[in-house]
Amino acid sequence: MSIPEILQEVDNLEKESKNLKSELLKLCWYMRGGVTIDDVYYMAYEDRMMISKLVEDNLETTKKTGLNFF
């Protein structure tokens, strides 16, 4: 790889890392202290996706019912 390609790859990896960290922190917030950031870092990808889907479903339900979520 050339230097510009390497720098682009590093930039891409940094963005992916920040996106992952943001998603993990959101899970911690939605779980309201039920998990720590360390807990979610050690979770399997499939487990995190299942929790994310549960959160998404619950958000949709609260929008439909008008109940408070936050």
C-alpha cells in the first residue's frame, strides 16, 4: 500500500472505532446502568445486536403509545 492508502485506511479505522464506541455508550445509556461500558465491550457482537434490536423495538412502542421513554 502507498502512504496515502495507509493514511486513508487509518482514517477509516478511526471512524469505525468512534462509531463502535458511540453505539456501545448508547447501549449503556439505554440500559440505565444495567450494564457498564466494560460489560458491553466484552459482549459478543450477536448479543449487542439483539439488545440494540430490543431497544429499537421499545422506542417504536413508546412512540406509538405516547408513553415516556426518557
